[in-house]
Amino acid sequence: MKKFLIIVLISSCLFSCATKDQVVYFNDVQELEGRENLLDYEPQIEKNDVLRINVSSSSVNPEIVAPFQMNQQGGQSGGGGGQNLSLTGYLVSPDGTINFPVLGTIAVKGLTRTEIQEKLEEEILDYVRDPVVDVRIVNFSVTVLGEVGSPGRVQISDGRVTMPELLAMSGDISYTGKRQNIRVIRESNGVKSVGFIDMTETDLFNSPFFYLKQNDIVYVEPTYARMKSAGFFGNPGAIIGLISSVIGLVFIFTR
């Protein structure tokens, strides 16, 4: 029985240990040497996005571009009316448009920030010389759940974020988190899709889920040891106590 107890304790220790490949990020990082980045990602605008649009010009008086600006109260100074959300920008309507000062209704759904900037600059060029348009997604955020340091909703300021960057913002994956099977739940045009990222391999750099888009949900599931620890038998003290009780009963009935 003593040998049996020793075997059980040794087995418990072995099965509770994680290998290097299960914990370390980018195990095959040497394969990245000299590789060209083929991903050129920029999120597309969707309905209910909020856009902050600033119009300027280096060659004319700032008052000339004032009609194209949203004023401090969230409305537009100039014709055309407009939409805003919490006084911060233009809310993309269900049909994928915004109502921009002077220009009126502008279709933006499915376009990137760069494409919207070029589109507005071309149309404003009829009124202003050398216009410069800057477009930002105000409500770009990603939800992170599961085994990370700080789960919650992460606000992204520059409109683009990668999976490693997001995990760093969330306090990184804890040792109780599974690095090989991070789930990304994404909705596009009303259709949900699920992708998986393995942080231990460099294949993640080629994944369509390497760059995250607005309103993505990222879930880091717990390891097997973490799930087991949530129950009675996952507690080492409880296991040892149970084994000791069983051994004691065996000794009593076999004496």
C-alpha cells in the first residue's frame, strides 16, 4: 500500500506539470527570420460604428473648412444636418450611411478608414483646396474573457490591434490559461464565425484572426488542471486525504 501511495503521488505530480511547448509563446520563432509580412489589415466600417471625422487644409483658412466640422455640442456647423452618439461622432445608420455636413448622405459601410478618407477628400475638393480628412472609429473595442490577468472590454484607440497586443493589454494569459486554443468570436454582416489562435506557434501571424476587429470576443479557456481544481478532486489536499482514508480502511478490514 505504501508503494501504491508513492506511485499515486508521483503520477499526480507528473500529470499536473506543463511542458515548455504548452507555456512558451512562439516556439518556432526562428522560422520568422526574413519572412515578409503579407497581412495588410484595416477594419471595415459596420453599422452602429461611431466615426470621428476631422477635416482640415494646410493651404486655406481654418474657417473655410468649418462647415465640414462637427461642433463641440455634437452637431454640425453648416448644412446637411447629421448624426452623433454621446456627442462624439457620426453614428453609422442601419443602412450603412452617415449624414455629413454639406455633402449629405455618405455610404460608409464596408469601407476602410482610408477609403472613407479618400472618398470625402475627393468630394470636399469641390469646396476646399487641398482638404485633409482624418477618420477614426470611436467605439472600437474588443471583449476579453477567461484566463487572463484583467478580463473585460478593451478600448482600442488607433483602430487596429493584433492578438499579442490585446493579450498584453489584458494582463497576458495566466498559467491556468490554455495558450493553444484561444477562441475568437466574430460577427460580420450579421453572421457569426469562430476562429482559433495558437499562441505557441508562429502560424498565428498568417491567421485571419491575428488582427482583431471591432466587437470581437476573445476567450482564453482554462487548462485541464484549472478545470479540475474547481472541484473537490482537483484539490491536492482533498485527494491525499481521500487516499489516506481509503488506505486506513483497507488496513482495518485486512488486519
